Amino acid sequence: MTDLKNYTNNIQLIKVGIEELEELRIIRNKASSDGYTFFNKYISKKMQQEWFNKLNHKKNIYFLIKHFGITIGIAQITEINTTFKTCEAGLYITSSRFIDTYIPAIVSLKICKIVFNKLNLTFIYARIKKNNAKAIIYNKSLGFTDYSVEKDGIKLELHRNKYHNKLLPILVKLGFMSFNENRKI
């Protein structure tokens, strides 16, 4: 059996700061042109800078996804609400060559570890456009369940208990992480 932990070392989530803004803007523009995002307008450098300056960085965290040091997408944890212990999360992979690989799953699991273990939240919500059937199926395969139907999409939810009681033991068995490693985050 392959030790999944070896694969995780090749995938990094780099928190977006001022230095990563241009790279983030390029990826956001590609994502909006694919038609699967809720924001579908071109983002200029000025718009990106204004957005970043207004962004509440305690409630919204954006990451560049790096595979062997090369940026292949973005992930985000947004709308962090410490009172209700909720957030929204999502990811976008820029190249179709990486979509049907282990990479999105590893990124999703890293996001879950941050949300449930570091931020100590209870629910992750995923908002997905109705026309993105592949993303809906993918998120449900991770344990997300239907939460609500919206005007142009659906909202799914993942509860921390489902992650800790169902998904985490599978990951430990596959060698993705140990229980001790999971608790340290």
C-alpha cells in the first residue's frame, strides 16, 4: 500500500500575502473565465489590490496551491465565523491534468485540518454553482451533505464529527497522518 504522507509533502498551501497577489489575480481570472465561480468578471491589478486592502484577513484566508514548487491552483477558507464556528471553503485547480489526481483530495484534507484543528470550527460550507456537477460529486465524496439550494448554486456542509469519526480513521489507516500529528495542528 502506498503511504499517502509521501504525496502530501509535495503539495503546499502558501498563504497569500502582498507578494502573491499577482499570481492570485491571474488564477482568479482564469477561474472566472471557466464559468464555475460566482464572481465572473475580469480582475485588474488595481481591483485586486483594492480587494486585498479591504479584505478582513482574520475572516478570509487565501492560499496558492503548489505542487513541487509550481503553482497549480488556489484554495480559500472564507467567511470564518468564530461565534457560530463556521466557514466556507473551496479550491480551484488551474490545469485539467491535475483535476482527476490525488492532488485535490490532499488539498481538501489539508483545508479540513486547518479548519477543524487549528481554527477549531464545527462546519465547513461549500457553495457550488449548479452547472458544476463534477465539484458537487467530488465534495459529496468527501462527506459533504446537502444544506440548501440557492439561486444559482447549492450549499453543502461538512461537520467536524463526520471528518473526525469517518474520514480521519481512514486517513490514519492509509498512512496520511497519525492521530498525534492531527492533534498538534
